[in-house]
Amino acid sequence: MTAKSVYEYINSMRSDLNRMEAKGIVDSSFINKIDTLDSELTGMKQFWINQKAVSVRSAFVFHTAMHNAKLVLGKMKERFKNVDETGDNP
């Protein structure tokens, strides 16, 4: 996936979240989308680790952004997985 398509995928996920909120339901298949995005971010993280065309400082900023996004996705996934037990609104 290109950076642009990752951005479009995230927008699609946002639309799904808005739809779930409007309907008052939680679609557990959303976990698959979280997993897909997590996988893409893993690849992007590795890209910045291997990147030699930019300074280490610049690469570190992007790598850290991907890492932090993965942490957020992990929390999202847990909330979606446990929604039936907690009754929480992820």
C-alpha cells in the first residue's frame, strides 16, 4: 500500500466508525481492518529503519509516528474484541 492508500484506508475506517456510531452497533469485523492497517504500519516502520536517503533524526520521527499509531491500534483492537464482555463503546 502506498502512503496515499494508507491514508484513504484510514478515512474508510473513520467512515465505518461513524456508521457504527450512528447505528449504535459495533461491527466485530472492524478488527480485520485494524489488523490490515497494523500490518501496513509495520512495513512502514521497517521502511524507516532501513531508510538511508534521509537523516537518522528524520527517519526516527516517522518511525516513532508509525510505532505510536500501532500502539493506538492495539488498544482499539482490544476494546473491539472485549466489547461483548465490557459493554463498552469502543
